[in-house]
Amino acid sequence: MVFEPSEYRAIPPTDFLSWLFDGVVDLEKDILIDAVDDQNRLNTRQAVSLVRRIIAGLRAAGLRPGDAVCVHVFNHVLYPIIYFAIIGAGGIFVGSNPAYKASEMSHLLTITRPTFIVVEDNLLADILPSLQGVISPSCTFIFSVDAEPIVVEGYRWWSSLLCHGEQDWIRFEDARRAKSTIATYLSTSGTTGLPKVAATSHYALVAAGVSMQHSNSEYFQVSQLICLPLFHAFGASFVQISAFRHGTRTYIMRRFDSEVFTSMVDRYNITDIAAVPALLANIVKQKISPLVIGSLRRVWCAGAPLSSALRDAMYGLLHEEAIISQVWGLTEFGRITSSGWDTKDRSGSVGSLLSNVEARVVDEQGSEISDQGVHGELQVRGPSLMNGYFNRAADTAKAFDGDWLRTGDLGYIKQGNVYISGRLKVLLDLVLLR
């Protein structure tokens, strides 16, 4: 039995940046704001100009279509700008965990083969051994967030990319090109061994954005606070699609700090946050006054199952109109399900299928289960699916059952809602947006 979404939407066959920026109405509204230093902010007009300047700089540095660029930087208002510029120049963004040491970085560089890297100045020493003989200093751009940056001789400052005027991003209106042009290599954490990378196309990014749109008008002014890592698909979707396509004012934290986080919610009257269960558990543990986070109206939670005890404890701190929306997704696919944006669900469901996403449940023999409410492995398909694991044809083949992606998650679907109950014993190196 194939479970279908409530709606199918057309996917524009365009490059991601054209879809993201060309329909923006208010170019002057501040969109990206540093949560600690709120004078450090960008509106869409400024963001697009910076993207175009970095595109020109990357091309002047020698970036060719299909070249990969690794970004090894903590969250910053310029992080999405650098991301946009890389794929806008025709390159491929490689997200890197700033906590990586040399061995982990060596593996990432080996499987993604980047031509350039943008690295934060105070992170360079930890990964320097992995860069030697792989990426030359002339192809290494040092990013600094400090007034007095660490001086690194022989390397190029990222700001040198801003000195070559402006150039437009690659543009196309062709489905075949949109599907074949890779935009990102995103690491899958895996459950054993070192990670692989999922190759995701412009078409898949646009499809993921289309599935996130809802037709209901907001009844309050939305502002969101993001502290989840921007090298992961879940966190990135908020500073890209929610921020620019939906026009949501977005405050960005360098990394999560529980006391700072809740104080920022209070300071900026934040309505929406992106979270994982561990983050919510940390908030509950603080035993803060509900007034501190009283402005929250939506908590988007992904990354791991949300227990009913933690959910109820969090609801005890939130405004009565606030909603906790669980999201289920995969690095290989993006978001698959979400609880209703205006519905409080206490059933334990991770929500219903997003637009254009289809699912089925199969038994231990791989046969499709025809009844609702029967446990099995959940498999999904849709336009936001990755093209495959880069340079890992065998792993790509194992991840699919025909055109269905094997999620590795056990669960069932009933009355349109998806329930996750566990993991398969045979591990597939897939992960819930972690």
C-alpha cells in the first residue's frame, strides 16, 4: 500500500538561488541577525549583493563548475551567504562539523575532494595536518569573527573574495539540468564507521523548499532563533528557506548555550525555534520561568524521537497557544513528515507526509504491507531525494529498493500519521538529520 500526501505541488525546474531570491518582495527587511551582536545583520538586498561578490571572488580564484568547496566554520550570519555563493558559482557545498579533528577532516576531504576550503581562524590548527598535501594555502580562505583575528601567514583571508565586483549566479530553467547539477555534499553520520556524503541536486533543494511551504497566513509576526549546526540539513533549512523564501526574521547563534539561548528568546520575542530533544531537555532542566520563553509559539523538533514525558514537560513551560511540531527526515531526503503547524499532537506521531512525499511499509521479507497500522520498515520516495552517495555506487544501491529509499526506521502509518518505533538491526548508515 502506497501512502500519499494530502497534496502534490509542481516543482519549478530552476536553480536553487533563482527560486529562493527572485520572488522576494521586501528586500529591505532585516533577515539574518547575529543573536549576540544584533547590529550585525543583513537584509535580502545586502545578502544578494554579498552572494554575487563572493561568486565573483570564487570564480576569480579559479573555481570551476562542479568543484567542491568545504566550509569549516561555526554558525554565523555569513554562513548561508557563503553557502549560496558556492552553489551559485556552480560549485558544490561541503558541510563540515567544526568539532572535527584532523582524522575526521581527512576522511571528509578524501571522499569529497574539495578544491577550496573556508576555515575559521581558530579552527585551522586542529585540522592543519589533514590539509597538508591536499588543499594548498592559496586555496584555503581564513574566516574570522574576531576584531583581532589570528594572523595566519601564507593563507588568504576570506574577505579577499569580495574584491572582484559582482557576478550573477548560474541560472537555468531546465528539469534535466536541475536534477543533474549537484549543489551539496552532506555527511551522513552513520551508525558504524566514518560517514559518507549524500549528493543533493538543485532540483532536490527546490523540491524540499516547496514541501515546506504552507498556505495558511500567519496570525503573528514570526521571528526564529537558530542554534542548530548550519552544516546539517535541518538547521540549514531555517536560515535558507524559512528566512529568505518565507521572509522570516532569523537570529543566529554561534552554537547552543542553554542560558544564552533562553535569554535570547526573551530578548527578541522569538516565536519559533528549531530543536532536538537534547536541547529541549536542557531547557526543561533549567527550571526557568515560563515567562522567559512565553513568546514561543512553535517548536520544531527533529533529530531523535521526542518522548511523551519531555514533550509534556516542555508544554508545561510554553504558552497555551504554543505547538511542538515533530519533524522526521533524513540527510538523504530532507524533511519527510511534520506535525501540523496549527495542531497539537500528543499521540507520539511524527506528523503526516509533506507534499510530494510518498511512503510505504515493508515486512522483513521486503514485501509491501497492505494494511494500515502494521509495523515494518518505512520507505519513502519523492523529488527531494538525493542523487546518491558520492563515489559510493555500492552503498547507493543498498540504500534503495527500486525507487524507494530504505530509511532504516521501523514504524507504521495510520490515518495519515507516521509513527516511528525503532531501528532495523541491519544498519544503513542513515540518520535522522543528525
